Amino acid sequence: MLVLSSNGCAAEASQPGAFTAEFGVSAQRFYYTEYSDAGTTLDRELGGIPGLSFRFGQRLTDWEWESSASYHYGRVAYTGQTQAGVPYNTQTDEGVGDVALRLGRWFGERYPIMPYAGLGYRRWDRNIQPGAAGGLFESYRWGYAWLGAKVIAYQRDTSNLVVDIGWIKPIDPAIYVDFRGAYNIAPSLNLASQDGLRLMLTSHTALPGNITLILEPYFEYWQLGRSPNVTYRDSVTNRNITVYEPASKTKNLGVNLRLGKMF
């Protein structure tokens, strides 16, 4: 909603230099909320969306690099209000892409731990479907820093469980808006970056043919602060339109299911 006013796994550890490729599917419970300056809820979007999940990595002695990518797309329920405060319910098409690269180093033997640092990029396209209040398209884009650690919490034979917890921080988050003809302006706004969290529990089970089954429940929390007010001139109505993006929080729960092969 835009507000306006007129005017590392153990198998890899045993084979240094091995390259791993993983491909699979994902399911996500998407939950997004926007807040007024007073802290009240303006609107929310909630629903399940399917997706794809990819990971590529390599263990080099104690060092490990990893790249990951995901894309989710689906339609969720929108519950909110119009600019006049009238309750308004519709649906929103969500398209969320995320890519990241991490580098870390393993320490210890009984409970191996790998601190890591990484960078990522996220794009979220939000297409609020037309209804009594008209449609709206918003594209959120930002890079992000990712710092955290992996710990091998359980290991038995060819199976293990890795706990992965990380701090995520958006870098220069921005939003680009298309009013779908309601206003003859195309705002781009800078959002305030705030701390977030990403938690994953990754289990690896060896299958015949040098294949690994990966099951990965996860939780991610993104938080963005309110943008400054920006005023645009609508050339059709010859009015000044002041625009800002409210503060928001995203709390996504999901699970990835992948098959991996070591080369």
C-alpha cells in the first residue's frame, strides 16, 4: 500500500574440493504487514505461494563457499483499506526472487561451526488486483548483507542436521510504483533499512547413486522503515500528489525440498 494526499554438510567435509549442486521445490507462507505512523495496521497480505530452490557450493579444506537462489510466485489475500479509510479486500500476485553468495570457514570437531559472511539481492513484485479502489503495482528491490553461522547439531552415518542462523540487513532498499492509470506519476522511493533475521534447519540424507535428499524448513524476517514524503506533479489533473511508503514487516515461514549431487 502506498499512502498519498492531494496536495556446509558433513558429506562435503569428508571430500574437500567436491562441488555440490542442489535443485528442488519450495512452499512458503507469505505474511506481510504495513503500519501507520501511529503503529496501527494499514493492510496485510497472507497466503501460501509455491516456488523453486537452488544451491551450489564447494568445500575447500576448512573453507566453504555457497550460492543460493529461490523464486516464489502466487496469489495471496489482501486485507486493507482505501486512502479514505474504507475497508478494502482483494488479492495480490506476489513474485519474490532472491539470490545470495556466502563464504565461511569451519572450526571444531564435536560440534563443527562455520561463521560466514555474504551478500544477496532481493526483488519482490507486488501486484494488487483491481477492485473498487483500483489496482496498484509495486516493485521492491534491495541488496543485503548476511552475517551468521552454521552449526552441525546432529550427525549419524550419512545423515546430519545443520542449524543456520543469520542477521540480514537491506542495502539501499527502494520501491518503484505504477498506479495503473489512476495517477500520471511513477514514484520511486527510498526506504529505511532495518535489521532482519534468517533461520534454517537443513537436514541431509544420503540416497543411492551419490544423491542427497535435503529438507530445509526456514523462517525469514524482513523489516523496512517508512520512506520520506515525496511530491510529484500529475500532468493530467495538474495537481501535486504527495507519496510515501509506510513501515512494514515480512514474516515468512517455508520449507525447501531439494535433491543434490556431488561432483
